[in-house]
Amino acid sequence: METIGGVMNELSFSDQAMTELNKLSALEQMPLIDALSTVTSEELKKNKSKYGAFSRGGKTYYRLREGDLRIYFTESKGAIFCSHILYKHSITDFAFRSKLPVKEEHLIEQDKNFWEYLDSLSK
């Protein structure tokens, strides 16, 4: 887990989120970090339509949309923990929102038979 300092709130990232963040250029990273660093507890309560909220494993996760990315985070005492950065319309995004085991999804997505099955549905 890494923390980026110098922002309004404490902002921490899981290993998965940092890996995805590091794949982006600095220009792509800035709006994402800016959007996360300005989130407050009050804003989460007042502006529920902007943030999708759901419970998973006893925690409340919020979803922030930034371009083609979906940023999943938790908030506690003003600190933001970004747990996942996922691409919209991906199986991983669906699995996380649906409370499916994310690691199993990665295995499914890598399986050639899975993609052949999806292709057969469109024929």
C-alpha cells in the first residue's frame, strides 16, 4: 500500500490500484488523483448520485467514474483508500460490483474457452 502526500486528504492505494495508476501517463493520473483527493465525508453523504455506493465484506465502497476507469475506494475519518482501479465494462469491474471473488474472475478472463463462449453468443 502506498500513500500520496501533499493532498487535502490522506490518499492511499492498494497494490492493484498502484499498478494500474503506474500504467497511466502523468497527464492521465492527474485528474484521477485530483478527483480522489477532493472527496470528503460530507460530499459522500450529500452527493450520492455522483458516487455509487455498495457494501462488500462489511465495508462501504464508493465508485468514482473517471473516463474509462472506475475507481473503487473506502473512506474513514477523512482518509481515502483506493482499493481498485478498473476499466469500465470489464469483467473485473462487473465482478467487483457484483461481490464476486475478483481473483477468480482474473482466471476466467484469461481462459481462452471463456472468450470463445462469449463469441459464440453473438453468432
